[in-house]
Amino acid sequence: MTETDVFKALADPTRRAIFEKLAAGRMNASALRDGMAISQPAMSQHLAVLRAAGLVREERQGRFVDYEVDPDGLAVVADWLAKYRAYWPARIDALKALLKEMDQ
């Protein structure tokens, strides 16, 4: 899984809504569908994309399946963001200097 896979998976608003629901805790597909205008096959497809991206994992108990957020999937995003953390302080300092200059 790459950050591209993660961002593609989360680019879809329905998948983001599913992911946000799972952030509240483990659920089965039926519970995830509550309040959403989505068919069971569509839910299964969205969950498959989230699983393939490493954002969601499933736990099977007999014929029942529960889904939950896989924190390792978010580590890919955190690593990607870490590359840009050093960029912002320098840019903010430059903006502060420019604003100070403009005040004089």
C-alpha cells in the first residue's frame, strides 16, 4: 500500500463517511449502512477498496464480519505529511518577516 492508494480510497465521499463511522468503533456492514443510501453490494465494494488501501481490517466470527480502522494505514499518511512539516515553519517565518517589513 502506498499513500496514493490511501488518498485514492479516501477521495470518494462515501468511503470517507464509512471510514469516519469506523473511527468511532468496530461495526458490521449493516450498521455501517444505517443512515446511508447505499446498497449492500456497494458497501462491500467500498469496504474492499478501504481494505486494499490498508485503512480498514475485518474480523470474521463464523458468518459475521466486523470492520474497524487499521491504524497502520494511517501511518502511511503520517509519513507522507512528515515530509512537509519542515516546510511550514520556514514559510511562516518568511511571512512574519514580510509582514513586519510591510508595517515599517
